[in-house]
Amino acid sequence: MCLLCFSGESMSKEEMKGKYGQALSNYADNTAKFDVTMCRAPCAEPGCWCASMIFLPCAQVKMRHRALNHIDPGSGWSNYRCCQGYFGGCCCLQPGEMGEQTCPVPCMVLEGFCCPGVATSVNSMLIRDKYSLGLDEDDLRLIRCNNCLQCFAMVLGCIGMCFDWDGERECIHAVNCIADVTFCCVSGCMTAQVHHEIKKREVGSAPSSFSMMR
């Protein structure tokens, strides 16, 4: 019910700022949608949802390999880049120049464990790009709810460093736990959504080859 407090409308100009906002804004005008929304994904793929919540980094490694080979069958890890180049680089850390060609699996493992949220989003973006899929209302509500909780937990932590009050530690711990569980649930929903879409597209026909231009 708390999701109803968040808007399902298209992204605003403010939300399109920053690397993550700019990446998501590319799908704002796409009318086609995933076969199941993120809210319905746990019911459609309960096994994938549960496993990806518990083993989130490992699930993203597996899902990246599956997504890359769905887009370009038989390519293995040859098309892997750090975050697939969606978010650019930082200083000397540039996608495609960090040893991905020689050690793609270790690099993806590092991406999955160090940036599990980004890795999850990238897997979703790969399939969105392949089929020109947009963002539905459920997707936007879940993403906004998660972002709001993460920001609130961070702000509360900063306030806790500056001020003391009765039950401070317990309050901050409770908020952090809620934010962490929400993050895992939303990431699981996104992973299950991608898994379901790939499975649906592959049923009855072999996926067509798609050249990776990153």
C-alpha cells in the first residue's frame, strides 16, 4: 500500500539528471513494456525472486551472462564491459579498459559484489535496449520508493552523527534494516522480471543475433 504514496508518472526533468537518471530517461518514451511488471514478477518467477534476493551479487553475474548471450547467442563473455558502458567512467576507470577482455568473469564478480544495484539495473537495461521496452507505473513506483528509503536512511545516519537522542541507535538500525530489505526486494523483482522476459522471448524461437555497440 505504501507504493501508492509514490507517483507512477513519467520521469521528471529533475529525475533525469545524473548518470543513472540519464540512463533511465532513454526508456521514458518507449511504449512497449516487460511481459510482467516488477510488482508481479515475484509471483511469475518466485524461485528466481527468492534466490536473487538471498544471493544478489551471484544472481547478477549469472543474469549478465544470460542477457549477453540472449542478445548475442554464443558470445559467452566476449561482449562484457564494466556496467556495459551505461554509466560512463571515472578518471582512469573506463569501461572496456579495465581488463574485461582478458578477465571478464572476475571483473563481473567485482561489479556484482561492489555495485549490486547498478549491476541489476544494467541487466534490465540490456533487455530494454534489445526490445525497446519502457518503464511502467509499477517500475517507477518501486524505484522511487527504494530511492526514497535509501536517501532517508543516509540522512538519518548523518543526523545521528551530529545529534544524540533516546533510542538513536535503535531507530537508525531499524531504518537501515528496512532500507536494506527494500533494496533486496526491489533488486529481486527487477532480476525476476528480466529472467521472465528472456524465458518468454526464447520459448518457441531462437533469439536473433544483436550486435553490441558499446
